[in-house]
Amino acid sequence: MSRDVAALVYSRKFGSMARKAVMAYFAERANDDGSGIWSSKQRIADEIECSKQTVLTTVKALIADGLLVEAGLHKTTNGHTIIYDIKLDAVASLPRSRGSDQGVQITTGQNLDRSSEFTSRGQAALPKPSLNRPISQKTSSSSRMRARESADFEVPDWIPSAAWNGWLEMRKRAGKPPGERACQLAVEKLRKLADDGHPPDRVLDQSTLNGWSGLFEVKELKNERSGQSGRPAPGRNLTASIAAALDLDRAAG
């Protein structure tokens, strides 16, 4: 996320609530130059609480107005999704929102020298102090990439979304957001556990509650089955009794 891009977008008028919401969603996922944004249209609709058709129509209009551009394709498990770039110079030319910060600054692709940036009062803009934890840029970028991939991942219908999102949020807070490949492996693990009688929502909730990155058999179900493992199955007792009776009849004959 770029704080500068988000601040610029929030300080401008876009003409409607839907246009502002979509641009704000994109800005919070953009690089510092406004590039590298991707997400499924359904995911955007769910996040900003509108219909998928509204997102499609709004994005198309923003592209037509020169505020967004299509920059390429990003592969997903179900095909691909479009990568968008925000045109920072076009956004900066929009009218300001009432009460917005008059000193908002942004670095565009055409001007990478911050020494030449000025506020509206003509004073040189001071660099903003970082609010991020002191971790390497490479680590931070990798973590953001994995978080973006997990947010864009298409979850199968048989996995409850509430349980899945809760597990993702727990991992993000722990600083271990899963990437796209990790999400694929998690789905396969949930499928195998479900085949063994462990419901996906209970598996996910168990890991979320305990702060586990991995997915495991539901402890309560495993213990119940362990307690019953020493008891002969009723069906087997009946079969054995019938076989024994037949053997006795043959011996008597």
C-alpha cells in the first residue's frame, strides 16, 4: 500500500460514491507510482459493498476518463485478472474535496526528484516519516505481494468464506499471509481432511483460534474416533455371528 497514492485519491472528487470507492480500493493496493493493482471484480464488489456490475461499469468509466489504464494480466487459479495502473497526474488534476489537505504530495512517473516538489503554499515539501516497522523493503514487498495474492484467490464454494477469511486475517496479523501457491495447497489439504470426515469450517476455525498457520485434523473428532477404535463395529459382530452359526450347521450335518 502507498500512503501517498491513497492520500491523493482521498483528497480528490471523482463525481460519485462508486467511483471514489473503487479508486480508494485501488489506491490502497498500489505501488508508490500508482502501478501494480489487481483484484477480481467480485472481490472488489464484496469489499466496497456493491454489485459486480457496478464495479465493471465504474472501472470502464474511469479508464475512459483517463484515471486508470490496463497495464497487463496477472495469472490466477481460474485464468487471469487485469492489472491496473492509476494515472497520478490525471488524479492530481481533479477538484479537491472540501476540507482536504492542501499539502498532499505525490511522486509520479514523470517526476521522481522529491526536491522539486512543493506544497500549495510554495514551500518545499518535507519527507513524511515512515509509520512502518523497521523491516527490509524486500521483506515488506514480499509480504504485500502474498497478502494481495491471498485476497485475490478464488475460494471453492464448498469452503465457508467466513472461516476461510478468518484464517487469512489471522495469518496476516501474524505477518505470514499465504501466497497463491500456499492457498492452493491449503485447499488441497482441506479437501483431504474433509474426505476423512473433518469439516473445512471446523478445521479453519481450529487453526484460527490457536494461531496455527497450518491446517490439521479437528482435535475433538480425532479424540472421539480414537476412543472408539478399540470397539468392534456392530456390523462386523453381526457378520461374525452369522458365519459362526453357518459353521455349526455344517458341522451338525
